[in-house]
Amino acid sequence: MELFWHDACLEHDTGAGFWELPETPSWLDEPEPHPESAARLRTFRHALRHGPVAGHLTWHEGRFATGEELARVHTADYLRDLRAACTGGDRVRLETNTVVGPGSWDAVRAAAGTALAAYEAVASGRTRLAYALVRPPGHHAQPGLPDGYCLVNNAALVAETARRAGRRVAVLDWDVHHGNGTQEIFAGADVLTVSVHMRHGAWGANHRQTGAPDESDATNVNVELSLGAGDRSYERALTEVALPAVAEFGADFLVCASGFDGSAFDPNGRHNLTGGGYRTIGRLVSGLGLPTVLTQEGGYLRGYAALCLHSLVEGLLGLDLLADPLAYLPDQEDGADLDRVRAALRPHWRFVSDPSGPGRA
């Protein structure tokens, strides 16, 4: 398996504050570091380089994306304004919890270009699995809007590049938050977007999509799970909804938006996933046998998120190496969630009512 990295991704400085409020309150004597920090990415890299999976990985340096490449999924006006905000000399808050500063433009270009370098490795046939370990994350970024720490949609850029090369592409997103930006970019396009996430609804002017099952259609599948869903619910969501949709769509290329904020200990998610749960996700994804590019999204309790990343990579490689010292929370599976999802998908997808045969309704 090939891993892709670029040092410029560390130059995006998100600062400190209370990042769920428009302004940092004065009653904080020591503001919290922004959850989406360079430290989390360094920790992820260190875990993969020094954990027991290290000998199974090959590392490559990424590259910067060009303006033409970024414009495949974002408007020219948005990219112009984003670059200006990133190069103005001061840290700028673009929306409630999304900030940029002097190093952010190079980080944006490095994240996008490194994701494309991973795509190029897979598209050439050199490897079937490639992981772009990048930041800023991307799956909330829409054609003309930043959102939820995301500036450029790296997963969507890979998917669009593969689509233009003649591939039939599916995007599978297991970040704890709905991949609203990817859904928006490919609305009405012949790219399948599947998001498995916590129920949270819209959260402001830049995130009007809800991620609810009723936003699903013949090329978009939202699998919305209740608070504290857990390992078993995610396994069922993948095996009973997400992966059958990928098969019925006839995808021959897979892009994964890979987040670890669904873990049991993440400050930004409440879904009780353990390292073992992420290992299962990796195993199921790899079992599709598709050429696959993964891009890094969320995961904000650095140490445990790094363990979950390591476990996911184990699953992708068919390994079981690292014990989870913290996985003691019970699974909170709620079958009613999948009942709601199936009901919303039934008008659009044959597998929901006829699991024996593929093919679009």
C-alpha cells in the first residue's frame, strides 16, 4: 500500500480559540488549540511510520495542485477569494470555525496535489490502494464555499479527475459528519456519493444540507445513524446499504473520504467506533477489489485517531496487528436507523427491495 505526504500541509496554522462559536469568549483563560491542527497530521504519520504496520507501507512525496486542477471542482471566484484570504498576512476566519492564514494556500495546494498524486499511482496500475495523508480536510468544501475546516474538496477532486479519465466513480465517506460538499459538487452528475455519518442536520449558512436519507437519490446515498451508533451499526451500514449501492452503481473506481472523528473518544463526534470497527471498515472496503484512493478527513483526539488510522490501514491490508487498549464502550446499534434509510432509498435503488440482483431501478 502506498502513502502520500507533503510537508506543506503542516503550514496551515489554524490558531486557538473556542471553535464552535463565532467569536472566542473572553472567559477562556487559555484558548483551546483548533482541533484541525498540524499536530494531528504529524501524529498520524508517526503512528504509521513506527507502528507494526510500517513494514507494509511505501511512502511517497506528493505535489502541489495547479489552478486548472483546483478549478475542476471549485469556481474561479471562490479560488481567487480563497487565495487572497490565505495570502493577506493575517489569520482570517472564513466562517464560524474555518480559518486560514499565511501558510494556508500552500497547504491547500499540497493537500489537493498530494491526493492527485495518490490517484496517479492507482490510475497507472502501480498500486490498487493509495492513501493521501493530507490537511486541510476537504469533504465539506462546496464549489463556492468553505465549510467545517474544509477549503478544497480533495476527495471530490480525485473523483472528478477519475471521471474525466473515463472511470465510473463512487465516493464513500465515513467521517462522522455528512460529506455535504461532495454531495453538492456531484449533485446530478454520474458520480455516486455515499456518506455514512452521525445525524446532525444543517449547521449554518455554509452547511444547508442535512445529510438526511430524504436527500438521497439515484446517485446520492445518505446513511444517517443515531448518536453513539458503534462498530456493529457501521458494519451493517456498509454491508447492507453503502457497498450494495456501490455495486449496483457499477463503480470501477473508489474514492474514500476517511475520517476518524466517529471514534468513541473524539471531541467532534459521538459514534463509539473503536479501532476494531475501523479495521472492519478497511477490510470491507478492500474486499471490493476496486482501485481505491483514500483522502484524510477528520479525527481530532490525536492519539486515539492515530490508532484508528493504523487499524483501518491494517484492515485494508488484511492484517490484525494492533490491540485497542480503550475499546470498552458497548455498541449502540439501532436497527431503526437503517429502516429509515431503506425506506428513503427504495424508490431509487433496486438492492433495497431485491438484494439478489444488481442494476439500477
